[in-house]
Amino acid sequence: MVREVQRVGRVLGVLAMSVVCATPAVAAQGRRVPPAGAAAAGEAAVSPAEIQRMLDGYMLIQAQDILQLTDEQFPKFMAHVRTWQETRRRTQGERLRMVQELRRMINGRGGPIDEGTVKERLKALDELEARANGEIQQQRDTIDQVLNPIQQARFRVFEETMEQRKIELLMRARQGRGRQNLPPATEEPKH
């Protein structure tokens, strides 16, 4: 069973990296990346949620090798990391929604700015951040219970490396999308 999970995970990892590596190059050429098996050129591109799931799967497979997880550790680690990833993603989404709400309030789109309401929303944001940090730390503690101290240190370094790579990939994708939205170059008039 564990071997089968590992095999499927490795396949997902390769697939994720293929999509991630291809996305910036295709975007830079001004074309959309079609979903796997898409027959028609007009179909939608791979969604950000799908890419995120692929990256999460890739992270798990890479972590198994980098952390040198045993067959006994891997299923527990995988379950705890998935819960940790979901918690991070959920709380980041909540925070983003609250910040967007604050942005609308202070931009005056809803009329005059009510300082009392802004103060309440700031307090709610602070409470969310404190709660989110506690939940994320609690999830990290459950991961640490599966790992020895050396694996814990490797995981911290690996996590930072993966976050940096994710940011780099997002920047490349945005640069490609920016080029994609530029009007086509016109020819210089001939004299």
C-alpha cells in the first residue's frame, strides 16, 4: 500500500513539475496552457487550485526523499502535511478577504469612511492572524511529532526553499501573462 502511494505520488510530482515548468514558457509565448487531454484550443487553462494541488503533491514526494522518511513515517507525515497545507491555504484566504474588505473601506467606495467600523475590522483581522498562527503552529507540531530533530530541521529548510520556488514560478507566470496582455507590435511605416 505504501509503495503504491509512493508510486502514484512520484507520478503526480513529475506531472506537477511538467505543468509548472511548461506554464511560464508557454505563457511567455502568449499562449494559454491547455488542461491535460484538452482537444479544443478554446478550453480553459489549468486552474490555480489544480496547480496548487500538484505543487502540494510534488512537495510531499520531494519531502520524502529530502527528509529520508521511513515507510512507517511517510503515511503519517503525508496526512499531517496535507492538513497543515489546507490550514495555511484556508487562513490565507480568510486574511486576504478581510484585507480586501479593508481596502474597499478605506478607498471610500462605500461612501465616507467610518473610523469605528475600520477599527472593528482591524481588530477582527488581528484576531484572525493570531488564531491562524496558532492553528498553523499546532499543525506543524503534529508534523514534528512524526519527525526526528534532524528531519524537523530539514523540513524547515525545505519548506522555505519550496516557498521561494513557488514565488519565483508565480513571478514568471505573471511576467508571461503581462506579455500576453500587451497589444501586438505594429509594423513601422516604410519610407
